[in-house]
Amino acid sequence: MSKPLNPRRSRLKLLALMAIFAAPMMVAWGMVEWRVGIPDSRTAHGELEPAVPALVEWPLATRPQVDDDWVLAFDCTRQCERLADQWWRLHRALGREAPRVTRLRIGGVGRTLPGERLAEWRTTPTWQSPGRLWVLDPRGQAVLTYAPEADPRQVLDDVSRLLRMNPRP
């Protein structure tokens, strides 16, 4: 024969079970409301520029073939040889992830480095600046942008993180 259920004990169990499920929601609400435990810093070193259109909308004389890769597009109208070499070295530093990235050099004269696609501005857009680097996702959307004096190690860190967080399908 089973023992009769104690209503007081059953209520305590129910309240404990409800508290277990409600406590994380209350803690999360408190963190958001009072900004406690939420990091204020950002992890990307580049800048977000929503004004930059998708690659298919760029005013380029010819459409480069990028094969659904991530793209490192850089303006090569100033200090072209230095920038081309810098981004070529960064591309090699990606190691086994390097085939997922295409380098697109826009403008400039001189020899092309291995794996580099070339394009020319048909007209200069308002958001373009000499020496700027844009990191584009496989859909052609600008994810991050960097000034010409950006530290290549920080760019490598950002690109590596993007590739790690977005594995190949």
C-alpha cells in the first residue's frame, strides 16, 4: 500500500521545479536591464560600413569571378606594390583556409601576384578611398573594412575568425 501524498511537500517540489526554470530567465533579464556581465568591447578590429553595396553593384569595368569565396578586395590606386604584397602574405598566412578566400585588386599597375584577380573602377564610388581593404562574404556583402594603415595581424585575426565561424557548407 502506498503512502498518502503530502500536499505541502508536493507544492514545495512544484515551486522548486518552477524556480529552476525561471531563475535563468530572471538572471538574463537582470543582466540586460542593469548591463551586468555583458562585454562592452567588440572582437572585430575592422569597421562596419553598411553604405558599401554588394560586390555585384560595384562600378567595376569587368566582373571578377570569385566562385562563392570570401573576398579580400583592396583599392590599389596608391602604394599598390606594398599593399598587394601585404595582402598576398596575409592570404598565405591563412594556411589550409586560404582556398576559401579570393584576393581582388582594384586598380594599380605592375605584376600580379599568384591567386590575385584584377579589376578596374569604371567610375569612382563615393565610399571608395585609396588603399582601403574590404572583406566580403560569399554573397558579396561587405562585412568589414580597413584603412590602408591597418595592422595585417589584426586583419588576419578577423578573417580567421570569420572563416572559423562560417564553415564551408
